[in-house]
Amino acid sequence: MTMLRNRLSTLLPIYRQSNLPPGPKPLPILGNALPVGADQLGSTQRWRAQYGDLLRFVFPGVEVYLLTNPDGVREMLVSKASSYHKTARMRRALGISMGQGLLLSEDDFWKRQRRLAQPAFHSQRISAYADTMVQYTLDAIESWDDGQTRDVAADMMRLTQAIVAQTLFSANVSEQAEDAVQALEELLHIANHYFVAPLVSPYWLPTPRNLRARRHVKTIVEVLRPIIQQRRDSGEDQGDLLSMLLLARDEDGSAMSDQQVMDEAVTLFLAGHETTANALTWTFYLLAQHPEHLKRLHAEIDEVIQGERPSMEDMRRLPYLEMVLKESMRLYPPAWIIGRESLEEQELMGYRVNEKTNVMIPIFMLHREEAHWPEPERFDPERFTPQREKERHRYAYLPFGGGPRVCIGNQFAMMEAILVLATILQRYTIQPDTDLQVELEPLVTLRPRGPMPITLRRR
């Protein structure tokens, strides 16, 4: 019996390496880190073309699978969702700022937090923010000049930051929260470094970047803790997301702790403005290159809004604007990649997945799979007519993720993007620029590398 066990133990590593997906040959020690580090999107797209819709490559210390098959995506995100957690790299990049917020928490704790946070995103609740979104947009474009070329990437980042700060903390504390907002922005820059750097120092090591991160976290705690305590003491619902988090009660009557409220507030701020700003930026970029779609969009906005102030009611009557936005998020998904770490040995699409394997879904590539998106590079909002959406695989399009962990703020984000675009395009048109070329910067989110120069003409 002992001899048999010894024999099996020598065969086990071979068994674990059998039935793995195809992929590029790794180098000793470095694996496939060099080509990915040099050109993350380019190298993985070439491998996808060569090896198929589930492929394997290696980083130092970790196996990585790249998955662009919608059936496999559904299997991982839905059927086997409990067998995966967020990856260690994602927790490393965002954990110092988001803590145990919804984006990073797991298992029963995540389920409880999701239950508690869900009422804050009820359609009736978020509809109350529509007027705030429109007013902040009107305030932002008040200083725009006719014929001015603007960096809309910077403009949209400032605008969505102001909107989420207002809807999260409300007006009477927005000045107090200004330092926290700035600290959060700095933490996002640091998170982007942690996300893409091949080697990252542990948090406890006092490197200059880690020390800056600690200072920013300290600022956030010093600003938010008194606000949370004041709100908790008053018990008043001020109509913002922070009030909803504080007032939420679980089935047993328990509430979130102050730390949990802070983690969720930071998560909502960081996830709630960066992604929407990028979606808006890429939409401006595409409309500048496709004046025929812009013309149709203007016609719809003029017919529906008729010179009045855009409102929540108008959203349902702007189907083409929604189609344009969805097509923009297909070509340039703000959350361009999502990943999970396998908790155990299992199978995916018939292949072996070893424990701690990182399975990544590059949404940018999934959205350009020709089997589901004919002429995938072409900008075509008609892909999102109700009939064509119904005919398409549910997991071929994931701008907000999928499965039980689909983005809790997806309705909020869509409402904000539609109202911001309707408000701006009601008053401005975009000067066509079919030669405009912007390089991609795939960090935590997909943003343009450098400014996004768009020339706007007053209508």
C-alpha cells in the first residue's frame, strides 16, 4: 500500500499538468511575462488568434487562462461562481482603498453586503439623482466656448467625479469631502500601478509609493469617519447613497459597521465615476469619427426633449442614444477585463483548472469575437435593437460583468451616461474628425493614453 501511495504521489504532478488548454511556450522562471508586459492587449490578441477561445499562459508563480467563449464565461460566472474568488492581483491593487467593499469581498460576507446595499440602487431611489446629474452637466458646460477643442477625457472625469460625490455624500458635506475625493483619486493612480506592474512590493514595506498610499488612506478615514458618525447619530435620510448605506438593515436587524460603510462608500466612489467617465469619453471619440450617427442622435434628442431640460422621463424615449452608448461600451468597455482565481481543482470547458489558476475574461476581446459580432471593428449602434439583443448570446456582452456579481450600479451608470450625453448634445455638436487616433491604455479601466481632443460647436 505504501509503495502504491508513493507511486501515485509521483504521478500526481503529471496528472495535474494534463488536459490543459493550449498556449504559448513559457520561458524558465519568467514564463510569458515579457510579451504581456511589453504589450498586454497585443500579445493576448495574437495568442487568441493562434490558440483559440480558451488558452493558457504562465506568469511567475501563477497559471493564467484567457477565456473568450461565452459558454465558458457563463460556466465560470454563473454555474461555478462559488468556486472562484477575485484574483490576488486585484485585491492587491484595490484592497488598500476599497477594503472589504462589494468589489473585493467574498462568500457570505459579500452576500450580506449586497443585500444591505441593494436598496440604495432601487430604480425609484436612483431616479431621484437624475436632476442632479443634469444640473452638474449644465454647470460644467457653461464655460465651454464655441469652436473650442477640449480634452473631453479630463472634462468627463471631473464631471462624473462631482456627480458621484454629490449623490454619495450630498451637498452639505461635499466641501468636507473634497480632501477625501482628492485622496481617492491619488489612490486610483497607485492602484493602476499595482495592477500592471510585474513585481509589486508588499504594503508593509515603506516604499515611497506605499507611504503615499498610507497617507491618502489616513486622509480618507479622517474625513469620512466624522461624517459617518454624524449621520449615524442623527439617523436622518438626506437622500444620498451614504444615508442608504447607514439606514440599511439585514434580516436580523443588524446594520453595517462604520468600517463597512466606509469601504462601500470608497468602492462606490472609485467604481462609480472612473468607468462612466471612460464610457462617455469613448462615445465622444466614436461620434467624432461617425458624423452620420451623430446627426441621427441630434435628431432624436431634438424631437424628444424639444429644447427643454432633459429628465428621467426622457430616458425611455431616447432608444438610439442608448444604442450608441451600448455600442461604444462594446468597442471600448470601461471595465475591459475581469478575473477570478480558482479555489480548487476543477474543469472549465472540459479542460483542467488547477487550484489558484487565474481565469481572465478580456471583455475587450470578447466584445470583438466575430462569431457574435460580424465586422467587429465597425461602429454600428443597430447591433443593439431589441430584436438583435434577444438573438445574441447573453454572455457575449459584459460591460457590467455577469452572474451574481454583476455591477450593482449598472442602472445608475446608464442613467448618468444617457443624461450627460443628452444634456451636452442638446447644446453642442461635435466637429467631425475621422483622422483622430488615440492609443489605448489598459489599466484597471480602459482609458485613452493621453488627452482626448474633441472640437465642440455650439448648436
